[in-house]
Amino acid sequence: MAVSVENAAHLEERETEKQEFACGRCGYGIVVASEPPVCPMCRSSAWGLARRELVSLRVVS
Ligand SMILES: [Zn+2]
């Protein structure tokens, strides 16, 4: 995990509690408010945080 991801997370939490995760195995992306379940595509649980910039554009509350 890159340290820069944590820094970006602090900024994003002011607007939304949701986070975008990208499957570390197949690249499938989801937006959830908590820890993601296993990947619906490949059943992997190796999630990584996706780019935060995309979250603010895609999340509609
Ligand atoms: Zn996957």
C-alpha cells in the first residue's frame, strides 16, 4: 500500500464515507461504505483502494 493513498482518504472523507475498491486480481471496481466482500467476478478478497479522484465523480448520495 502506498502512503499517498491514506493521505487522499482523509481528504475524501469530508465529502463521502464511501470508498472505491479495485479487485487486485481481475481489476473489478466497486464503491462501498465499508470493507468490500469477495469479488463477484473472481471471488478474490484482495482488494486495493482505487483512485480517490474517481470516487467523487461517480458516487451519488
Ligand atoms: Zn476480482
